[in-house]
Amino acid sequence: MGIEKMSLISVEGRAEQLDKSLMLCCESRNFQMNDISEKNGSAAGGAAQNPYSGAYEKLRGTAAALGITLEFRNYDSVKQETPDEFERWAEEVSSGVDKIRAEHEEMLKSIDELRSTDACVKHLLGLNVSFRDLFSMKYVKLRIGRLPADNLQKLDYYTNRCIHFIPFEKNPDYVWGIYLTPADTCEFADSLMKSLYFERTRLPDYLDEDAKTTDQMLENIIDDEERLDRQLEQQMSEYRDKYKDELLAVMSKLKFLTDCFELRSMALISAGRFSFSGYCPTRLAGKLSAELEKLDSVQTVEVPIKPKNAPADVPVRLHNNVIFRPFEMFVKMYGLPAYNGFDPTPYVAVTYCLMFGIMFGDVGQGLLVSLLGLLLSKFTRNGLAPIMTRIGLFSAAFGVLYGSVFGIETIITPFFHRENIWRLLGYTKQPENIFQVATTLLIAALGIGIVLIMLSMLFNTILKFRKRDFGEALFSVNGVSGLVFYISLVVAAAGMFMFGTNLFTPAYIICLIVLPLVLIFFKHPLSNLVMGVNSTEKVSVGNFIIENFIELFEAALSFLSNTMSYLRIGGFVLSHAGMMLVVAQLAGTNTPGAEITVSTVIVYVIGNLIVMGIEGLLVGIQVLRLEFYEIFNRFYDGSGQSFRPIEINFGADN
């Protein structure tokens, strides 16, 4: 559990076995290959042209034309092996598709042109003269088109210019029609009409009849061509059904061979031999090495990587049990830990569930959130779904303590109705609702925050000691000095306000508060002294004092702000209770003996759904904020590199 141990596997063999070795590494899906070509570009194995890429690209275009979404299929039944065999099969399949597609595209173009022409003709349905007669006039020229409606009246000023406009169809914006003009004044008329924003439409020469007859003829032609186009689409559909499975299987194999060949660029080839290396989880490295060594002349060397002396480029893969695994998503959002670092996933899982449960405590709503998480996990791949299942259970558990079932506190006896417990907390009277113990609730929230901050600082101290960074472990804000300062301040403040005991004696202040601050102030020189480092950096006394004073002041301020941030835990408990109280008031059930009606049930259902949606989202975000800003900042450094095994997928090609 935690950060999975990695091994470095070096593979070497005869050059003709390179492709098969790369295929085995891809098939394992647990091998991240190192790029040797960065250091040995001239000797890298990627100089040759990929022999499979041509057939793959051709089939990729065919799949797109057939509307087939690329997805992996088992290709054990695919008989093609050599690039030539793939090329011949791709040509055979693609040629048939290309022929149908070309006819289909030509048909669509023709139908589009016919529809455009018919649309123009429909605007001229009042024209009873044949287009053949109009187009054959020798001394009079005719133009068909549309004129902005506002400019129609302007033509009255040009009646003496031998322009006769005949309108046929009018709408609020345009007037469709034709204008006639003598042939010798045609150029002037065209220029004039253009200035009036007349938009000319050119009809095909094959139109011989009047507008009504032409319209009917065009509609018949369009119907015929659409019927032919549907036949082409049917042929394409039959072609798709016939070749889909085989096409996807062949493309899967081609994709595998293509990408494996591209990996040659990350291998070193010299004197007829190849070599490459990469990282593999230690628990799987032995199996992969055994598979590789089954190939003739291939040899492997496996070197387990110890976290203590691990190189900086060792990739990280988190490996947690099924309970904690969904919370890896939050860790990855912040940044993976270094290979020699600490995986905070279990800590995040526990603290996130606890804080969410406290802030969103309700039996009914919690169980609904869990149920929704289960359904989403089954039918989707949403990463939040399994997290919802877990936090919903914690919400239900705290709902039992609060005695809240969908906001109703009469089904289960609430925690604050147990009088003997409240007597221990100093209350003389049993509180009637959670709002009467708001102060105690906020103090408890601060207590949770203080404990989490202390744990985070303790984790940081342990991690620094493990890395032998004694300076940071002893003198940093989140090390021993900061931990002593924070604990001493909290203990003294708690003793004074809760028990009336004054621990702020001179000895206490000097030894447990002032001294840790002094150590933090002089962290850099003390760290150099402890680590035996001679610093060559020269800093003036003034700059040293100013810089370290600002850092110390910022650290002290962060202690206060981080601690106060946890008040939101208690605040959201009160907010949740308040929102459910509003729902009860709207439903009319906030008074004893209130009648339960259909409208009451509807209001309760809608109110609970709104509260679950709004507050559930807000609480989830606020808890994540506490994790990232108040907890992670104290001990976690997300500087690790993700483990990315080489694998073949169609993700970038769809």
C-alpha cells in the first residue's frame, strides 16, 4: 500500500527481435520506456519509415467515412502479417467505400444546387412566361433577383431611365422580381440597380418552361435524386455492417504494429543489436522479464529501485487498497508524491470522510449519497462516484449522532438529548437543539483543526528525518521547533480559557514559546551547522533580520489562519441544520402535532434534494480546500512524475 516499488529493466538482443520485444512491453501495459534517443539520436532505431502507417491512415479515413468510432477489438483472427498484406486489404476495402462516397458527395452537391435553384424559382411563381422566351430576347435584357423592400419606392424616380421592375413576392425585408431594360442601356441599368443593392440570381440555362412548371419539374428531379442518394446511403450502411468488425480488428492490429514501430525511436540500435530500458512495477517485473527472455537472443537485467537512493526521474504509481484507492484522485489533483516520499492517500481518505461526515451529518441524505455513488460507479466511470459511496456512509454515521433523518430529529434520539453527557461539558440544562450548543460545536471544530495541524507537522518532521534533512526537521516552521511552539501555545491557551490555569509563566514562555521562535528565526545558519554545510552566500545582517522576521511573522500568522479555517467545520454543521429547519418551516412540520399531507411530503422531498445538491457540493469543496491548503501545505510536496506505461489506444485518433 502506498507508492509502488519500481524496477529498472534493461533489454538487449539482436536487432530483428526489437519489434517483438517492444510488442511484449506494450502488451504488458506496465512498462514505461526511457527515451535513449535523446542522448543517442544518431543511433536511435526510428530512422526508417513506418511500413504500417500508410495502410493505417487509409483505413482510418475509411472508418471515418463509414461513421465507425475506433475501438479496440481482439485481432487474433486477423491473418494479415506483412505491410504488403495490410496494404492490399486496405486498398480492397477503401476502394469500394471511396466509390460509394464519391457518388454520395456528388449527389448531395447536385441536390443542393437543385434546391437552391428551386428556391429562386418559387419566388417567381407569378411569372407565366417561359424562361426560354425570356432568356432569348434580343433587344430587351432581363435580370432576376431580389431588392431590399425599402428601396422599392426609389425606383419611381427612375421611370424615365427605361427600367421596369416586376415584383412577384414580397416580405418585410426583400422584394423578389425581375427588371427589364433595353439592351443598349443594360450597363447603366445594372449599375443603378446595384447601387440600390439589387442581388441578382442566375438561373441555369436548361430551364425552358414557366415558373410553375419549372418548380414542379425541379421538385420531381430532387425527389428522384434523394431516392438515389438514400440507396447510396443504404449501400454504405450495408458496407459498414459487413466490414465493421473485421475493419476494427485489422485496425487494432495495425495500430499496435504502427505504434510499436514508432517506439523504435526510443531504442538504441548499433552493430546489429538493440537495447532499451524502462521502469516496471517490481511485483510485475519478473513476469515481464521472463516473457522477453523467451525471445531468441533477448536478455534482460532487472534492478529494483530503492527509494533511499532513487534517481529523480523514477515514475510514481500509487497502489492502495480498495477502500482508499478512490481518494488517489485528490492526491493526483494536487500532485503525485516523489518516489522516495510519502503517499498521503490513506490520510486524505480518513480525514476527508470524517470532516465531510461531520459537516453533512444526516442518516437519510448520507445513505442516498452512498446509493447514488453506487449507481454511478456501476454505470459510469466517474471518479467521484466511489468517493460519494464512502462519504455518504460517514454522513449517515454522524447523522445517527445528530439524530437527523432527512432533517427530522424525532426518529432517532439525538446525541445532545443525552443529559448526562452535557453535564460533563458544563451544561446545567439539556439543550433543545443544536443551535444552543453552537459555541461548544465551534470549539470542537477548532480542536479537530488543531489535531490535524499537529499531525501534519508531525508527518513533515518524520519525513524530513527519513530524508536526513535534519535542518528542516529540527528548525523549520513545520518541524520540531514549530511543533513545540504550536503545541505549547495551544496547551497554554486551553488551560487559561477552559480550566482557568495560567501556564504563561516566564520559564514556560522562554523555553517553549520564545526559544522555538528563535530557532525558527535562525533556521538557515543552524541548518548549515547541523548538516555540515559551508554556505558561500553572503547576506548582510540587515537583510537577514528583515527576511527572517517576515518569514517568522508569516509562519505565526499561518498558524492562526490555518487553525481558524477549521471553524468552517462547525459552521457547516449549523448551516446544514439551519437549511433543514427552513425546509421544515416551509413544509409546516416545525410545530408539534402538525398534520402530514401530500404537499408536506412534496416540500420535504424537494427541500432535501435542494439541500443535498447545494450543501453537498459546498461541503465537498470546502473539505477539499482544507485538505489542500491547511494540511498538504505543511508536509506534502507533490513533485513526483506519473507512471505512464507505453500502451496502444485510439484516444488521439477518434
